[in-house]
Amino acid sequence: MNTILVERVLPTGQTIQIVQGDITTEAVDAIVNAANELLQHGGGVAWAISKKGGPAIQKESDAWIRHHGPVPHPAPAWTSGGLLPSKFVIHAVGPIWGDSNEDNKLESAVAGSLRVADELKCSSIAMPAISTGIYGFPKDRAAGIIFSAIKKYFEGNSSGLKVVKLVLFDTPTVDAFLNQWRMDHG
């Protein structure tokens, strides 16, 4: 069972939530997958999404790669949600820690995910802690960048999104995001 830990309404009107739980169970218009550039969903969040969403997600991902090539940070791919409760899966490619310019790459992956959600006419989206698993991005630093990227996106764009859920699985990630949230919001 997913639990909303904190929520806040931004000045631009969107509700941001930190949720502890399993992103694959979120009944939102779109969930974000922390993907690799070739959309091979073999580990972490990507594996869980592909496993629970069924073979359609990997099949559609393979078709996306054949048609568009590798997925860049600022322009996530998207597929149906397959068997998931979400309509869409947005496949965002976060940076690998140590590859250089990681902060900007993470910010562009988050903004790109929100932009794709708007293009798909979504009103709700759930996002994991992109790049903080096997890609090694420090969790506290990622939290600050993700919060900042979300705020910047809504300040600079007219958006149909109403709810953004940051769905975090493990306690160390939850703690890092809650600490950053308190620093940002007092």
C-alpha cells in the first residue's frame, strides 16, 4: 500500500507529493520509468515496470528504438502502460553519476518527462528517484534537482498536469527526499 508522506500545492497550482511505495501500483495517467537509452528494462524500477506491465512495454520500447534510435536525456520515450493501472509509461533516461554534467542531464530528464506528460494530455504523473539506483546519483543531490526541475517546469510552461507524485521505494531514498523537502519548504 502506497503512503503519501507529505504534499504541497505549488504557487502554479500543481500538487506535489512524496509517496513511499511501489510506482507500478499508482493509478495515474503516466508513470516515469528510470530507463537506459536503449530501453532495455533489465534492472531496478525498469525491470519492475516491465515485469508488472507485461510484454507490451518491452515490445513497444523496442519499436520506439527501431524508429527513433537511442533516447536522449531531454526527450523521453513513451509507451502504453500495458497491464499497469497507468495509461502511459514515460521512459526517462537519467545520467550515470560520473559521466559529467549530471545535474543538467537529470534536470532535463525530469523536465522532458513533464513535457511528454503534457503532450499526452496527462493530468497526473508518478516519478521515481531517477538515476539514484544503479546509476549512482547521490540521493540528496538528486532530490534537490528533481524538486527544482519540477518547479521550474511549471513556472515556465502552461501545463495540464495537476498532480506530481514522487514515488520512492526504499527508506534511504525516502529520507533523502524528505530532508531536501524540509530544507526547501521549512
